[in-house]
Amino acid sequence: VPLCIRWQKGRKEKMTYKEIVTYIEEIPRFTRKHSLDHTREMLLFLGNPQNGKKIIHVAGTNGKGSVCAYLDAMLRAEGKSTGLFTSPHLVKMNERIVLNGKQISDEDFCEVFEETMQAVRRMQDAGLEHPTFFEFLFAMAMKAYDRAGMEYIVLETGLGGRLDATSSVEPVACVITSIGLDHMEYLGDTVEQIAGEKAGIIRPEVPVFFAQTAPGSDSVIEKTAEKEGCFCKKIGKDAYEILGIEDKHIAFSCASAYYGTTTWKLNNIGTYQPGNALLAMEVMRYLFKENGHPQEWRTALARVKWAGRMEEILPKVYVDGAHNVSAIQAFARSVPKNPDGNIILFSAVKDKEYEEMISYLCKHADAEEYVVTLIDGDRATDAHILGELFRKYTEQPVTVIESVKEAMQYVLRIQGRRTVYCLGSLYLTGMIKEIIQESLSGCGEV
């Protein structure tokens, strides 16, 4: 009998951390998408842990996680206590619930689960349905932040914005990152439709900050903000200037006199990251006004390492979570010219525009060899199908190795002085990070 069913029948002894993770992972098998009213009811049964918190709500197609990480770092630099809620996790579920810069401990994860489960049982006794996978983790996070007495909470939407569980709470600021074509089966097949879903996080008279993307999507956000009576600021592509990439850091300056002639640095080589950082900086500037400490923000930003985003996991081996066309385009713009050459390790899920992703990579990313692999799960695209598409668009060598571990062993064996980039799916990023972690801890071999 699945753990989820045993729980519903009642279970007196406490579950282990491993059992709890299994229970949460099994939730999608017996529930369905719920309304925001259902999520609000769930929070009510949990004691409304969101009340009294200053919540910054972040939506968008690409860059959400990075903007959240930058906000969290700068808030802590201002001496504020913070909760950071992001998704998906790459290796361990605890990654989604961060308190003052540290993942929730296994012990606290278990305790918060017990409290949330008690609330869920009361919900079901009252005739309400069990929360979804994402609702459940969102509830756990809000309870964890309340228990820890956090002042600020940075919330990343799970999918879209308008109907996302995170939209059940009231924010002090709404942030929308760049808009692109992704999750089109849920959000629409034009950037305007997708922008409409993302703009669903906007609340009456709550300030809105968004990244300039395209006239159509920008207009949707601006009109929604105007309708709701919100202060609205667009962060233009000319609001910063990239000064260069050196020692695995990217340096940039800001056009606004507020930031003076300061050079800002990020611990990342993605050319799209200064835009994400400035979006977060402008939110901070609004919230703290003359009481803010930009020099402290500068130090905090330079230290941020956001897992899976142009992250160097071994010497000259990077993982990047680019998993849609616009993210692949941003990746290609960020890959520096390398006289020693590059290798790309790629995989993708079925519901992405993977042929367009592959075509763009072959035309615009500087690579000497492509290695294609197969991620775990039902959504994975057959590696041989991906391999044939690469051969369609490039004359460079294409190697198909279904096992991710064996694919990693292969690229490390042939790497030499070349740089390896692993991308196409966040699942691939998570699997590679787990393989590397196991090898470094002596539990496995790469």
C-alpha cells in the first residue's frame, strides 16, 4: 500500500525523512490541480503562517530563481531574516525551503511535515481535498518560515502565476523576469498570452518590477499594472553595461546615477545575469529607499552562487538549467570563444521545443562535439531521437550514450583542455550534480 494511502488511514508513529520524501513524491498520483481558494483554505488550517510577512513574489519564464537568490542575498545584507522558496530542486527536496541562506535541516523538514500533515488531515475531515505536491511543499515552506520568525519571504512561482499556489498570499512587491515560450500547453502559445499568465501575480496597488523582453509581453504587464493602480517599473536592456568577464566573474555598471560609477560583479559568466541582478536591485531600491546600503548589496551579489545556472561543478565543466528556446539563446550568447574548443552534453524532456533548441545550439553555440544522453522519468525524450536531430543540424561529431553517468565519464575522458557545458533540462543538471557529489564523497565514480 503506498505511503500516501497509509497516511490517509492514520499513522501514529513518526515517519522517517526518507519516508516523508517518498510520501510527498507520491502525492501527484492521487490529487489534482486546485483553485487558489483551496490553497488559502489550506493555509488557514495551518494557522495562516504567511500573515505578518513581507513577501516578494517573483514570476517569469527565465531568471526567476536567480532573481530570487539575488533578492535573498541583498535582504540578508540589510540585516533582514529571510525565507527563500524556489523550485524545482536539483538533488534534494530541502533545496526548496531555505532559511537565512541555509537549506532546511532534515530534522526541521520532518517536524514541519508533521505539522502540515496534521492540518491536511483536519482539511480532509472538513471535506476538502488533499493538497497537490506543490501546494504541500509551499505550505511546509510557509510554516517553516513562520516557525523561524522570518521577516521577509522571497517566493518563486511554480508555473505561470495567475493560478499558481504562491498567488494565494499578499506580497509587498511583484517581480516579473524575462518572458519566453515555455509550458505552452498550460500558459498559451504566444508571448502575450504567457505574459498575461505571469502578470496574474500583480495585486492592486502593489509595486511591479519587470524585465524588458518584447513589446507585446511588456505591454501586457504594463496594462495590467495600470489597471490595478500599481507603481510599475520596466528594467530596460540599456539600464546596464557589461564591462567584461574575468576569473569566472562578470562585471557590469548601471546607467542610473543612483548606483554611481560602481562596478558590480557576479559570480557567474552568464551574460543574462546582470539584467537579473539589476531587476532585484531595483526592487531593493524601492523597498529601502534612502535607508538602503548599495555597497552591502554589491558585496552580497558578488558572493551569490546559484546552483545549476552556469555553475562550474568541476574544472571547466559547467551545468546550466537552460531548458527552453529563450534560455538556450541566452546560453549561446554567454558561451565565450574558446581556442581549445567546447563539448556540449545535452538532454531534454518531451514537452519542450527540443528541435528548435538543438537547431539554435548547432548554429550559434561554439562546440566541437555533442554528446546526447537520456534523463530519468517518463517525460524524457529518446536520446537517439535527439542524436538524429543534432546530426540534422551539425556536421560535428555526435555521440549518443543513454546512461547519464556513462555520458559524464565519456566527456571527462575526452575533455582534455576543452570546456564542457551540460544543458537542456533541469533534470539533467540535477542528475549530473548528484553523480558528481557521490563521486566526491567516495560513494561513486565518474
